[in-house]
Amino acid sequence: MPQVVFRTFVLLLLPLCVSGAIAQEALPGLRSMGNDRFDVVGLHLRSVSYVNELSAFSVRIAERYLPTKGLAFPSKILISLRPEAHVDFEGDYRIRIVERGSVQVDLLWEDSMTLERTCYAISEALLVQYSVFNYGIEAANQLRSWTISALANDVYLTLRPAKFVDLLKAAQVAEVSELNGILEPSRSGLTVPSAAGYWLLKTMKSGSMERTVLRSLFQQAIAGIDIEEALAAALWASQPTAELLPVQTWWQQQLGFIFGQEYEVVETMEVSREWLATLGRFDTRLNSGSQEATEELKLDLRAIWTHRAKSEVQELIQARYEILRLRMARINPAYYNSAHSLGVLFECILNDELAHKYLHSLTIYLSEWVDAKEMQESLENILN
């Protein structure tokens, strides 16, 4: 009950009247919506709904690097959408820590506020709240700023994958930053270049580092720890037989590898969804190809395991597996995990793995497929 009273009090303190064209378009009073981690208030229902969807989606991206338990905040982050006439801060947003370690975000809600900057504000607020909840009030100023850059760009580029090419071109012509200059700055000090944290995250993900290790490094940085030594140890552990390189050398080599690849413009979510649905659907009938055979095989993802030894099934799966591999570079990020798990499923069939491994891969694929479709619906809600 105290939390409800506090939130109500906050809403009443926000300005309820505006002037000019905004007042004519505004709905009476404040509008509010919420999700598991955020409450959003503003004068326009469409704007409030938009930011609410965007904040919920940002949490889903953050869960790639942060444990759900650590995100179980005792109170929600409050986002207020403020027209310029009611802004008393510099810049396009302000983050405050108020009573009981709760975080509030004020956004300058005008046409000048871009999706990219909104993603940055939401990501910073989420990581500040995470640091306060898990490591204490003082951690908010000590969390490493590269993590904000990493999460914000990850969210933004998942929503606008075509922008990756622009970000890549800018990075290719820029001078490579010193890694310690990216790892060291905290939120209270100098900020790192806007995309530097994202490229650091990409380099860690592009190597053979285990996901649990990457998540641990990300969380340490949020706690305010310089991860350079931990990163070096993780690199050595992931490739114990390779030459031990200084982390700066590794950083430059990984960037060179990423920047040197050719990237095609990714598909839309709908195109990737329809193509993957077709690739994973076995609704055609196959015969053995012999003149004497009259039996036709009616296949689906479950029944195909029973007939995996048949040459025509092996040929069909091999062909689809090769097509999948060729097209992976163009898959929309929303469906990448689903495509990857479908590839693992095909490998189980081709390698004649044990039945329980196939069922495990099938379960993962079906789960990823459902998650991807739900993500698409969420993204469409945001962008519409």
C-alpha cells in the first residue's frame, strides 16, 4: 500500500496542463501504463503506450545479460514524458534516484527525441536501478558506462537492424579506441563514445567465450568493477591452447574481424518468419523413388525422426540445412535464435544423435520459435 500511495503522489505532482497545440491534442489529465519493470506517465495515450512497449522490450534484451532475480526490483522505474514547457533539466532526459532507491526518468517528449536516444535513456535507467538494487546506492555512479552503450545499442539495432550498416561504416573509418579507455569510465565520469560499448559486447560475443562468462563480465561492470583482468582470464580460459594475447591486441584483432566481414541488409521480420516457417514445415509427401514403392511418407518435425535413416529424408534435411546456413547472415535478429536452433535440430537428424538429444533440440527450437513470434508482435506494437 505505501508504494501505491507514493506512486499516486508522484503522478499528482506532475504538471496537468499545457498550452497551445499540445493542449488541444492532449487527452484530459495524465495517462499511465505499466509493465513488470516500468510505469510510464504522460499526456498522450499513444506516446505512453509506445514507451511502455519499448521499455518492456528493453527488459527482454537486458535479460540476455542479467539474471531475472536481479531484475526483481521492489518498485517500478517511473518514466514521465514531459513536453518542453515543463522541462527543468538540460539535455533530452534526466535520471533521478529517489526514496527507497527507486529510479525516475524524465524524458523531453518532443519531436527531437529520437528512438535511439529513448533507448539510451531507458537502458541507463534500467542499469542504474539494477545497480542500486543489487549493489547499493553508491553503485549507481560507479557502474561502467560502456554497459549502457552496449545495452542501448543492442535494443536500438534490434528494432532498427538496417542501422547496423551505418554504425559499422562509422566505426570502420574511426580510429580504434584504447580498450582501457572504454572499460574504465564510470557513469559519473566521462562517457565512452556512443557505440564503443556495443562493439565491446560484439567482440566478446563473436569469440568462443561462454555465455555465462559474458554475463558475469557484464554484471561485474555494472557493479563498478574494471573487468580488464577478468576479461583476460576469460579469454585465456576459452582458448587455452592459443597464444595468450594482451587484451588490447585481442580487441584490435576482433574488431578487424568484425569490420572486415561483408554484411548484407537483413530481412524484415515478416520475411524471415515466413521463410523459417516454410523451412521448418514438412507437410509434403515423399516416396522412396523406387518403381516398386507405393508408400508415401507424411512428415512433420516429430515424425521425421522415425524416418531419419531413409535416404530421401537425409537428402531433404541436408538441402534445407545448407540453405539455412547460406541465409543466416540475412536473418532478422528477432528470428536469429530460432534459425540457429532449427540448424541444431537438422544437425541432430543428419548426425543420427540419440533420441533424447533430438527431443531436447526440438523443444528448444519450438520454444525459440514461440519467443520470436511474440517478440515480433511486441516490436510491431512499438513501431506502430
